[in-house]
Amino acid sequence: MIWLVGNRGQLGADMEKLLRDGNVAFIASDLEVDITDGRAVERFSSHKKIKWIINCAAYTAVDRAETEREKAFSINSTGAYNLAAAAKKTGAGIVYISTDYVFDGDREGEYTEEDAPNPVSVYGKSKLEGETHTRDTTDKHYIIRTAWLYGGKRGNFVSTMLSLFKKGGEVRVVSDQYGSPTWTKDLAAAVLRIVESGAGGFGVYHYSSEGRTSWYGFAREIHEQGTVLGMLDKKSAVVPITTADYPTAAKRPHNSCLSKERIRKTFGVEIPRWQDSLKNYLLGRGGG
């Protein structure tokens, strides 16, 4: 049986749907189990035949984390430790979803799993500490770093862009940060494939969609596809700006591109082009 933690988030919701549709035995929790409380985690996990814990819970408010450091570390680090400890005690394996923000983004090309992390934000530092706790607490772990996630109908970059485009006018988007937009449904499928494979190979893996773009390029593709699909009826101009033109509390990596060779070779995971996944996501949204 799988314990899915954080089932109300974007990734957790898609993970739960995938488990349910596949008739996979699982239990799910979100705020009703406080993962920052070790005793609460132990009470919930004890006397259950848990084979895997999939930790999709996370504090993801990147800018707010700069002033809410304690909260970010409590969920992303302490919570990760408590879940890893529960996995160790029950003999379960654990999946920890991490992020491209563990890197500083200063290198060119794709980051591999061997590249040394160097987070430049509180969020990135909290996620890296969560990785460390997971790795050091139990050998039976998969740490999966991903980037530029979107899913659900609200609260992501795609939904934000669609809302702005529906108003019409000029939309300014950063053009000098690069990465691979990743649909949560694709990531959920990759996670399930890994835990069901029985292939072992515990350790760190990268997963994001194929292809490289900027936030500006991503926004243009959303606009183009949304227009073709009849989701947009007003004209908008997508205007490129620099990171300096759009200051934020937390520093973002200039380069968030991740190499997927290890996950592809180890588990045979098929990785779609980000443009194709975006189209499928938009088709699933309908007119919304």
C-alpha cells in the first residue's frame, strides 16, 4: 500500500487520480496529518501495511519563504525527516519530490545528478535539507528533482497567463531564465512507474519535460495554443523582459534545465516534449 502525502496540492492531486484510476491500494493525507510533528506521523503510519510513502507535501511559496524561513524548513526539511523516519521504521520506501532550486543556475547546459547543489534561496535551501534528511535517514529512497511544475486549474503559471491573456493588452514575461515546463500528470506517471518497477536503483533522479525554453517562450506557447483551441478571444502582446526588470524577493536560477538520462535509462521512463504536454493539459481544461 502507498501512503500519498500532500494529496491536495497540484502534484498530489494528479498522483491521487492516477492511483485511483489504476486501482492501486493507497491512503492519502494532507493537513489532517501534521508532517512537522514526528509523533503524529508515527501514529498515522504505525500498524498500517505501507510499502511506499510518496511525499508530495511542500512549502512552495518561493518569495514568501524569504520571510517565512522557519515555516519553509519545518515542512520541507523537518517534515521530510519525519516521513523518512517513518519509512525506515515501517520498512517502506520513500519518494521525496525536490526541485531545480537546489542549484544556483549559473552553469550552462543541463544539470546532472552528480552536479553539486548550491541553492540561492530559502526555498531551495529548505528543499536541499529535505533531500539530505531523506538520504541520510533511509537507504530505500528516491529523490526526484523537477522543475517548472504546473497542474490543476488554478495557482500555476499556465492559469495565470490564461487569465492575463483573457483580459487582453500587454503581458510582460521574463525572458532570461530557462527551464523545461513540466505537467504534474506526467511527473505523477513517472513516480508511479518507478515505485512499481521493483528495479531498485535508489538515489537521486531528475525529471522534467523534454525541451528548453524561457518563461517568455512558455508564455508565447500558452498564448498560441490557447488561441488555436478557442480559449482566448482577445488580443494580447507577450513582451520579453529581463530578470532585472522583474525583481523578486527570492533569487531564481538562470538555468533550470535538468538531464533526464539517468531516469530514462534506469526505469525506461518516456518523457514527452513540453509543448505536447501543454497541449494535452489545455485540452483537459476545456474552456477554463
